[in-house]
Amino acid sequence: MSLIDELRALDPRDPGRWSFAVRAGTVGVCFLILTLVAAYFLAWTDLNPQLQQLQDQEMQLRSEFRAKHSKATNLDVYKQQLADIEKSFGAMLRQLPSKTEVDNLLVDISQTGLAAALDQKLFQPEGEVRKDFYAERPIKIRFAGSYHQFGAFVSGIAALPRIVTLHDVKIEPISKTGGGFDQLQMDLTAKTYRYLDDEEVAQAGAERRKSEQAAKRPAG
């Protein structure tokens, strides 16, 4: 009997009557299938985290590509925005006086108070405080007058072509006539600003670095 005829004649419900060769072959095939299945699942368990990591990297790269593509597409828009910012910054910088113009600005502030008919009690410029690219100079001011005169002074300061800010404003009565307070006193700090030239910016940076290095040194 040929092997094919023998396999056809096998009774799957009675494997005990199978020949030794058939039983051995069947066991070998089953063992091979189980080995392949086990190897598949073990390999999947090992490779699955790597696959997930690669998928995450792919998502990150896609996101970076979309962001860079968007920037490249809108490059002309960004350039125009940068030009507008530089133009606006330049206009603001021109509102800061140079070193030689500060004294004239102090006179303008004082004259604004006189134009509002205020009685100037104190006008005390203080030392400059340097920042990154500009310096601010506070001025202690004390005026006597009425609310309307104070309002005229503030409006006059706002109309100046240079930047002047008012801080720590305090108003209190100083005299009384009739049924109310007619004479008021206003104390405030006005701050003027000027831009630093290139040499001053470099000097300020060197002083700042020197101060930072001194702060890092251990106390001895």
C-alpha cells in the first residue's frame, strides 16, 4: 500500500491503529506548528515596544515636518511681520531722547506744570537707572493746585513728543476755604527715558556680567 493510500485509510477517531511512521510524522508536524506559534508570539512581544517607539517617532517627525512646512510656506509673511516690528520699534526708539536731549525734556516737563498754572514746590531729577538698551531717570515732583490744573498737567505730559510716565501719584488737600478744599498738593515721580548708544550698551553688558560673576563667587 502506498503512503497516500495509507493516509486516506487512517481513522482519525482511532489513532492507536496508525502506523509508527504516521504517528511520528503527525507528532513532528504538531510540534513544528507549536514551535512556530510560540516563536511568533515571543517575537511579537519583543518587537512590539520597538514598533510602538518607531510609530511615536514617525508621528513626531510628521508633526515637525508640518510645522517647518508651515513656516516655509509663510516665510514671506513672517519677513513682513518682522519688518513691521522693526519699523514700529524704530518709531518707539525715536521717542526716546538722546543724552544731549534729556535736559531739554526736563525743561519741557517743568514748563508743562507752569502752563497748567500749578505752583511748583519740588522738581528734583535723580540719577539714571540703566536697563538693557535704555536708561530711565526719575524726577520727584510736587505741585500745588486744583484738580482741573492737575488734569491739564497730565494731558500736557501725554501730548509731549517724548515718552514720560507718571508713577506713585498722591493727591491730598493742603488748604480749605469755604465749604471744601480748594488747594491740593500732588506728589508724583515722573520718569523720562533715553536710549543708550552702542558704547553704553556694551559697557552695561560688561558691568552686568561682572556683577553676575561676583554673585556666583563663594563668600570667603
